[in-house]
Amino acid sequence: MTIRVLAIGKKHESWVTEGIDRYEKRMKKPFDVKWQLLPHSSREGDAARTEESERILAKVDAKDFLILLDERGKNIDSPALAKTLQRPLDTSRNITVVIGGAYGVDDSVHNRADFIWSLSKLVFPHQLVRLILTEQLYRAQEIAGGGKYHHV
């Protein structure tokens, strides 16, 4: 079982890599993260959204529990995230988290998603989203394992 992140975009910037590495070093299976970066489309608007969505879905296995990051998704707290992640892990399903491109993703990805999650009603740069996501996955691991990282 793995947690894989499919992200449209360029490689992590150095400050993002440093932050991600900090949390990934603390993670243990099944909460370890594997990154797969997919290139931006050379198109714009709807054409880019469609092309990137097709690339994303081509990488998703039919059995994966797919989480789509979208500012219009459900806003949950960290304990709820830990429970959301634990359910597919308990049934031996891999988790794939999708970070779409600048134009978002089309309905095909929305329809395939098992859970659409909003980090915030604010829109963040993709590099920052990667770091926030990694920290929240680490926090979920700590909550699920009864660790002391998360204080209520």
C-alpha cells in the first residue's frame, strides 16, 4: 500500500524539497509518499485541462482510492483526514492524491475521485500545496498512530 501524489508541474523548488524531505523522513508505511510529476500541457484553458486530465487518469489504477485536491472540495480538519486516509488503507487500497495544473482538472477526474478535498477556500501556488499536503499526511500518520505531533 502506498500514498502516491500525481502532480502537474515542474520538479520541486529547493525550498519545497527541503520542507517535503523534513516530513517524509518521519513517515512510515503506509503513510510514506511517492511523487509522480507530470508535465504541464503546452496548450491553454480547456484544451490544457483536458490533456492534463487524460494524463492523470492514465496513471490511476482502477482500484486506487483517488483524492482530488480542489478548492471547491470538502474542507475537513486533520483528524477527519486521518480517518479518510485510514479507510482505504484498512482495505489494502493504494491512495492516489491529485494536484491538477493551473487550469484544474475536467469532469472526468472529478467523477473518478473518491474524495474531493479542499485544503482551504484560498488558492495556493502548486509548490506550496505540495508542502502543505506532505505536512498533513505526516500529521494524519501521527493522529492515526496516537503520536504527540497533533494537539487538540
